[in-house]
Amino acid sequence: MLRILAVNLVAPLLLVAGILYLNQYERALLDSEMEALRGHADLIAAALGEGAVTADTALFTDAQIPVTCHMLDRVEASAMVIRLGSLSGDRVRLFDSDGILIADSTGLSRKKHAVEMIDLPPLDNERTSVLQGWINALANSFRDLPDYRESADQTASDYSEVLNALEQGRTGLSLRVLSSGRRLMSAAAPITFYRHVVGSVMVSRPDTAVARGLYRTRRDILNMFFSTLTVTVLVSAYLGRGLARPVQQLAKAADRVRSQRGRHYRIPDLSSRHDEIGDLSVSLRHMTESLYQRMDETERFAADVAHEIKNPLTSIRSAIETIDRLDDSCKKARLLNIVKDDVDRLDRLISDISDASRVDAELSRTEGTFIALRPLLQILGEVCTPALNEHKIGIRLELPEHDTQAIVHGSEDRIVQVLRNLIGNAQSFSPEGSTLTLGLHLSANRAHITVEDEGPGIPTGKEEAIFERFYSERPRKEAFGSHSGLGLSISRQIVASHGGTIHAKNRTDDTGNIMGARFTVSLPLVTPLSLPNSEKPKPAIREYNIHASADFSDATG
């Protein structure tokens, strides 16, 4: 939640940090105020040039030529300066052509000591607050402006803009910082009479209007920021609770499932959220159910193993106890054969149980390969032919066209184990002179491998029961206990781990007579175009883990 809040606050904080300065807006306001001040100074200078200039005629002693000099009428000019300054509210100072201060609208032109001007608070109750002072200090902290200093005897040399007006006859502007932190805007305009500079007028005002406008704008922005901040915090809290709380619930539920022995507690169902959290809860629920199901299967498997092992152990114990009471050597030899058969049965049973328990772990560790089924079945048929011929059983292959790409992904050895087990079962039930058919059929996205025999078929209603553990339905010619009954169960386990299915049914003719059994293994196909060149199988070269000497005696039925 803190991370969500921090990420959501980055944008508003950066926004308010940048807006607090409002450089462009402030510059525009200052330019506007300075231009207005320039116009005001030019207007006052024009008024003084028209109404406060007098002519003074003097005679040069050598040539006795009268010369008329124009200069400011100090009395008239001072009156006009004080009047115009009081009307505008600005401070107006008048300098003669020699740069001497002759009039000040504040009436301080005659004072011989320094005077510090401090602006009083505005009359509209819009007093400067702590926030405004902080904003102004922050806004001015990076500005490099000269300080305003006012000497006791002011002259034009104290102000660069006044010198510029007197010497160059152009209006000059200046911006300085007062001791209060405010800025002082000044404009000095030349007073001309027929293009002759007779003095300069300096108009000054603090940036009160600019500061007030900036303060209002910043205050509004800050108000908006705090409103946005509040909404952001609430939304972040809502979002954080919406994400963190359900994740915490799922984590606590997972801990309870792990720590508690009972199964009454389940992962909360959050699928109604229709988002990633809901998908996570569904996945966790399915994982938990699969875990409980696997635990139940393990428990049933352990019970079945105990039951299956107990039978030969009971038989062995009974035979051993009986041998001690028998004197007939023939009967003792018969009992010893029974013990031997039971020991072989136990050995086979333990080996098959070990293989069944390793299937899941081995498949989870094994990295699958891409397998071409057509050449695999061809080689499998060639390898199985000698063993089937010993039992006078033929084999027929029904495969698609040669260029058909039937490729699956998985464990090559385990798929071969499944097919060998099915072929071994078919051979066990096939009579002499019959034919076993190994076929491959393709649908839109699946490959169907079929193993058909011409035996007695599957007992009615046992099509699914034959895949259960330790179920054994063997032909009469085989000795009891020669199979553990785990072969088809292991086969289904292997096929399911490859994303496929395996099922069995009887083949019948048109009249409904059973002609044999058909086992079908369906596996998902892999598109050849999606394979990298290095992963494409090479049927002509690839060797499969099939032993030609196998007689299917190790195939568990």
C-alpha cells in the first residue's frame, strides 16, 4: 500500500513543485506591470515637459548674444509631482538635468536622512499570511536581484535607470529587492522640451499586484493540490486495500491449509472480482483441491499396496507354518514352490509399485522432447514382430501418409512404455493365428494411437475398472500373480501427465458380437511450424529406447 501511495503521489508532488514558481506566469505579470509603469512614467514626463518647463534668457558677456535656456520650474514641477503621485499611488521622484533630486511625491525630498519605506497591509483584509510569506520566500530564493538602497542625499547616480534617461534620453526600467522581501519596480523617463532633456522623472512601485496575483494563483493551486492529494490518498488506500487485503487473505489461507491437519478450511473464493486476484484465488483453490486429491490417492494407494502385499505374505506365513508339520517331501516341495511364487510375486509387486511412485516425480524432472509418432510406431512394430511371431501372432500397421507430420511433446521413454504395455496386454489375450493392429489416426489437433486385438474383449462394464490399481483380469493360461495389476494404471498416469487420455472398448461386428478389444491413446499434437529448427525430429536417424529382445514379460498387466 505504501508503494502504491508513493507512486500515486509522485505526479502531484512534481506538479505542485513545478507550479509553485509559475515562472512564465510571473514573468508575464512582471512584464505587464513594468510596461504599465513605463507608460505611467512617460505620461508624467510628458505632462511635466508641457507644464513645468520655463525659459531663462541670459547674455554672454563676450558677444552680448542673448541665449534662452529651458529648465524645470521647481515649484510648479514639485506641485505636479506630488499631485500626480497621490493620484496614482506610486512614488514619483523628479531629478533635474544635473541629477539632483528636486521633488518627491512622498514629501521626503528635503530630508537629509535615510528613510525606509515599508508597505502597509492592504485594506481589503487580504493580509499576508504565513503561507504567502513562505511562498514568496520560496519563489524569490533563487532570484539574483540587486537590493534597493536609498541614501540620504539621493542623486541620479544612485539609480541606473535615471542616469540612462538623462544621458541617453530613453526610458529605463529596473527591478530591485526591498528589505521586506518584496520587489520594487522602477521606471525613469526623460523630461524633454524640443528634444532637449531638462530632467528625469522616476516612478516606483512595489510588486504588490504581482505578488497578490501569484499568491492567489498559488493558493488556488495548493487548494486544488490538497484536494487532489486527499483524493489520491483515499484512492490509493482503496486500491491498496483492494490489492493487499485479498492477497493477505490468500496468504493466511495458504498458511492455514499448510499448518492445519484438518481439511475443513478452504482457500477463499474471490472469482467474483474478475481480475488477477480472482484468478489467483481460483488457481490456489484448484491447487489445494489437487493437493487434497493427491493426498487421498496416496492414502488409497498405500492402503491398496498394504492389502496387495499382505496377501502373499499371508500365503508365505501359512506355507512356512505348514511345512514344519508335514513329513511328506512332495507336499513340502509343493509348499516351497508356493513360497517361491509368492516371493516372485512380491518382488514383481514391489518393483511395479516403485515404478508407479516414480512416474510423477520423474515426469516433473524430465524435460520433454519432440517425438514423431509415425517412425516411432514403425520401429516399434518392427521390434515387436519377433516376440509376437513366437506366439504365432501377426502385427499390422495402419499409419497415415509418409509426409504427415504427427509430432507430440513429452517423455519418449514413457510413451514407449505405454505402447509396450498395451501391446503386451493385447498379446496376452490374442489367440494363436490372430493379428494385432497398431494404428495412428489424426484429428484437428490430436493424435490417436490404437492397439487392437482379436481376443475375447473386455468384460462388460469393466472398461474403466481395468485402469484401477491392482485390478487384474488375466487369461486362464497365465499363472496367478504373474501380473501386479498396475500396468494400465501407470499407463493412464503417464498419458494424463502428457495432457492426453486413454480409454478402452470392445470391437463388435454388425451383429454385435465381440471381435476383440481396442485401446486408444490420444495425445495433443505440436504444430511443426512452431518448432525451432534445432528441435525438429529427424525420423530417419532418431533411435528409440526399444529393446528388440523384449518378450513383454516385464510389461505389467
